[in-house]
Amino acid sequence: MKKVNIASLVAFCCLAMLILPSVLKAQQANMMEEKPLFPQKPEDISPLLIGENIPMATLQDAAGRAIDLNKLVAAKPTILIFYRGGWCPFCSKQLSGLQDIAPELEQQGYQLVAVSTDAPEGLMQSATKEKLSYTLLSDADLAVSKQFGIAFKAPKGYWEMLPKTTDGKNVDLLLPVPSVFILDTKGVIQFEYINPDFKQRLSPELLTAVAASIKKDH
């Protein structure tokens, strides 16, 4: 039977006792490390799905008045747009395209509502610049975008700008993934288009066709 080297065994045990607390501490630190509060990339969001109800929400319009989104939706089938802000050229182009089809959507029985991170003053600027006739609402603190599951941490290049365009309300420095939701009067999502690539938007022509198809089925 092989003899055990007592001195080596003692040395090993002492070394283990020295190392073990450090290992355990590191493991505890990893376990206690907080997960990010918000998705860090647009691809990581978990949006509401077709068939789900939109949350209770109140936003401000361009005049700073409080608007109950659910009451607004209950009045008429709604095409709800989330865009980043009037400072985004892709959003401005989208807003202009929506204005072109607004009369046709209204004829189909829809109302058009667009929500962004802009403070009410920014909404007014966009409405004037693009000559918009439909409703713009402010989600400056992104509370509603969070509820819809489309908010994510903005890249660092936006961090200096966002507090200014949101009147200091965007404290978490978030952006919404541009999205389109078609809702019935009960607030149930009938269709959605959500693209993590903010440069890609649903074309006005396709939106009109989808809206007409949904209206026909209902």
C-alpha cells in the first residue's frame, strides 16, 4: 500500500483553504451581478404579440394635453405607429408617407396615431414641418414603449441628444424599435410590423393593403 506523504497532504489542504474563499467570492459576485434592466440591442426586445391587448396608457399630445390611449383606441380601429423622433430622417420620411395615405386609411374606417420619444414641442415641430393631419403623441419617458416591449438601450451616440429632445424625461436613455400595430376597438393587436433595423419601415402601400385586408376580415 502506497504511503501518503503527510507533509504534502497538509500543504495541499492549506492551499485549498486559502484558494476556496476567493473562488466562492467570485462565484457569489457572478450570481449577484445584476442583469440589464432593458434590452441592450434592438434584436433583444420582447414585444407584445398579435392577439394580445395593449396596456393601459396615458400620453401627451402636441399641445401637452393628457390623452388616454385606450379611450382613443376604443373610439375607432387604430393604426398605431411608434417612431424614434422627428430628428430621425427615416422617421420623417415615414411620417410624410403616412400623411399621403391618411385619407385612404380614414376612408377604410381607421384613425392614425403616431407615438415618439419627442416632447410635445417636438411633436408640434414635426406636425408643422411635415404638414401632418393625424394625431402625434409623446412617450418622452418611454413608459409606453416599455409596456409594449419595444424599448431598448440607445447606442452611446444618442445619449447626449435624448435628454434634450425628451425634455429630460428619457432618464434611462432608451429608444423604441420602430413599430406598426393595427388595433381593433378593444385594443387587441390584429397586425404588427417590428423591424430592429430602424432604416427599414413598412411601406405606405403595404400598410394600406394590410389595413384593408384586416377590415375586410372583420
